[in-house]
Amino acid sequence: MEALRAWRSSSNLVGFVASRAAAAASAARPLRLRLRCCSAAAATTNQKPPPPPQDRRRRSASTSTSDRDSIRAIRLKKVEELRGKGYEPYAYKWDRTHTTKELQEEYTHLENGEICEEAAVSIAGRIVARRAFGKLVFMTVRDDTGTIQLYCEKDSLTEDQFEQLKAFIDIGDILGASGSIKKTEKGELSVYMKNFEILTKSLLPLPDKYHGLTDVDKRYRQRYVDMIANPEVADVFRTRAKVVSEIRKTMESFGFIEVETPVLQGAAGGAEARPFITYHNSLQRDLYLRIATELHLKRMLVGGLERVYEIGRIFRNEGISTRHNPEFTTIEMYEAYSDYESMMNMAEEIVTRCAMATHGKLKVDYQGTEISLERPWRRETMHSLVKEATGIDFNSFGQDVESAKSAARALPGIKVGSSESTSLQSCSSVGHVLNEVFETFVESTLVHPTFVLDYPVEISPLAKPHRSYAGLTERFELFICGREIGNAFSELTDPIDQRSRFENQIKQHNAKRAARAKVESTEDQGDEDDYSYEVCLDEDFLTSLEYGMPPASGMGLGIDRLVMLLTNSASIRDVIAFPVLKIQQ
């Protein structure tokens, strides 16, 4: 943030460049590049340029396209002139001795005004601010670790270097600088520059320094500019990397082996989601981008690996929202000879370790709410949570789906009559109705970590039947802040039962397709309720089960949503570096 303040407090170079470029064009005078200015260069005449505007708060929030093109043309001329003088503005390398953070830590003891002449340091980074006062030029350089000031004195550079510094270096350029260390009279630690080199000449202006980059859509589309303009954005991705690293450490500490499974698959399986379909020319067949890693990881259990996991990208051709991106990252893990109780413990272990690694504590603030991750977490069945929220005991309906639908229609917030939601109308079992009511009335209330247990068998085709309650499965979903973070089962290992469940799932899918075709709806066809795609059996997976899979539990955790929680990010787009966005009109 210090770099951003320095940037915003520096002179308005963009506005100055644009006005001088326009003046030069109207006078039909050629642009010259050796300018007496200390920022983004502008076309000059024989007269001295007017001073930059004093009221920085009255600048426009962004640079117009014409201004941007003018600045780019000027900077391209600078590139040509630099090469004409024998300088290459796009270097191959730079040997640096320190990062800016290392310098700040190593020389913090210097007194104001003290110069450490014996120090010989070399740094590199992007120029994010600069000011000139006669024979002095101050620049702020930022690298991956922070910022530091460059103290540039005319007497410490050759005449040619000082003129080159003033005429050719703009905000946004990447610079290599070497020299000694000085702490200014005002207490600013600085590199007392003796030599420098333009490592990369920036052709486009950075966002306006006072307003910054505030266009949310542009921030996502041009994440690289977002990271330059808003340095704190990079901290989100540093945290994300730390979370992924901590997850791997946790899995390895429990004896799990990381494996890789295909992204392109012959059949999309492991979840009920609309897949992306592509075509393989040589094989002359359709392939699917995976919607889960589950079925291939279970094949590894059949093959003899007893603890396996994969961190990987998942692709689902569904809606885009603050919670959903068509491609996202999960970890899926499978452990032989365990049940879903083991996965509850594993979920707690992973999340709490990641919280400690990133925050050093188990209480985190999310959008103004303090979330406690202290163990153990709440564990409740889906039936009891729905009864608590609505007063309806869905166990009382048995197999009477119409009575269950009637009870659901009477609830406030459920659409009724001709405008009834397609999802409720197409529910083919009491279990499906229960799930619809749960998603409508309960999910958003689960703010603190909660394991929702024992889902109906109709919506859990890969989970083992509950050993105590008929019609239910040994499955849980983990919710935090009203969002599903994880999903786990005691895994189904009976190949005959698994085939029957898959076949029933296909029948339910086809029934939903038929119901949707009969109902006029204004919903987007890309929403999760779109059942227009085909579903088929994964015969190879069913064959693998017939060779025998050991008793096992498995779980998938959404890494993006976990990072959202630990970085206080409201949208999934904030934690994915390059999210999928709608085409600009």
C-alpha cells in the first residue's frame, strides 16, 4: 500500500503527456525524444513546457484511448532512439544482489542522512513513482517483495546517464539500478544510484495514480494491470499458493500419494454436472473435460494404492456467478479401509492447518463476520436441519413424493402454481424434494463450519447405503459461510448396486430433460438446471469395481472457496487469477 500511496501522490504524468502530444500534433511539429521532464515523456517545442496541473483530485479516472495511443507512439519513438544510441531497451538479464525487502531489513539501523558508502547493492523492479527537483530525481521501484526509493543525484551519474534518466525513463518501466545505501534526511531508505539500465521499456501507461484501477471487469480481464495498480491483489495469490502447499504437506503427513488422472475423458462421470465436449480429430470421437477426478482415483484403489489424492482443475459447463467459475480447482482424496467419519476428521485437519499457515489463528473474519474454526465442528443430519428450519419432517412422507411436494409448496419462498420452479416440479422422489428444501432454506444459514450428514440415496449415487437408516447414505457435505466447501462419502464398492444407481441416475436425468421441455422457463440454458446433455455409463469404471475395491472413504474439497474464506474474498473471481468472463460487447 505504501507503493500505491507514493504512486498516487506523484505528478500526473499521463495527463501531461496527452496534452503535450495533442499540442505537438496540432502544430504539425515532429516529436523529439530528449525531453526535460521527469515522467512519462511528451512532445516538446523550443519553449519550456507548462507545469503539470496542481489539483490532482480533478484528474479523470482513466486514460482515454486517444491519450493511450499517443503515449504508446511516444514511447515507441523512445525505443527507436535508445537503440539508435546503442542501448537495448529489452535486456536479457540483470544481476541483483538484494530484493527491496532485504535492503529494508538489512539497513533499517541507518540514521537519517547517513550514507553507507561501502555498501554495493543491485536491485531491479518496476518504476511506480518519480519526482524531479533540478539536479535530483527520486524514483520508487517495486519488486515482488516491496518497494524502495532510488536517490538519483546528477553529480553521482555521468552527464549522459542523467540526461538519459530524465528523457527516457517513464513510470511503468522495469529498471535495474546499482549503488550504495543512503537514508535521507526525512528517514527514507534509498539506493544511492550510481548506475542503471532500462531492462524493459513500458509502452502503455499505468492506470491513473489517484483513482487507481477501479473498473472491476477490467481488473479481472487484465489481472496483470490489476496487480500493478493494486499491489495487495498479489497477496491473495500468495495466500492461495500457501494454502495449496499446506494441503500437500497435510496429505503427505498422513501417508497419501499424489497422482494425476486424465483431463480428457471418454465419459464424464463422478458427479452430475454438464460437461464441456470437445472432438479429437485423430480418434474421430467426442471427449469430455472432466467434471470430477473421482472415478479414476477409485481405479487407483482397485489397483492397490491405499491412500491417493489429486489437486487439479475441474470443468463444468454451467452458470457463472460469484460462487461458480466454469473451471475451478479441487482436491479429491481416497483412503482404503476407512469410512466417512475419517473424512470429517481430515476436513477439519486440512482447513485448520491452512488457517494457521495463513493467519496464525483459528478465528477468521469473512465479510464482517467472525468465523471460528475451532474443532470439533457441528455435525447434523440433513433431515434434522430441514425440520429445524421449516418444521417439516420429511421422514413422515415415506415414498409419497406428491405429499412431500405439497408440503414444500406451502413454504414461503417456494414458487407455486404455473410459475413453480422447474427443479421442484421435476423432483422424482422425496429425497429430491428434501434436497430442494434444504438448498432453499438451510444452506445460507450454515455460517460456522457444519457437517451436513446422511443424504438421501437418490441424490448420492456413489455413496454407500447408511448402515443404520434405510433410504439414506453415509455422505456429508461441509458448509462454511453458507457455501459448500467439501463433499464426502463412505464409498460404494458393490459393483451391482453401483450399476443400478448409475442407471437410475440416467433415468432421473432423462425425466428432468422431459419435464424441462414441457415447462416454459426464462432461466438461462447454461444454468445448473439445464439437462439437455446426454449421460452414459462409464463401463470401464464398473468393470474395475468387479475386480474388487476395498472399503474406502473419499472426499472432494473446493480449494477456490477455501481460499475465498481465508482471504476474505467475496467473489470466486477474486481468487482465480484469470476467471472466465462474458464477452465484452
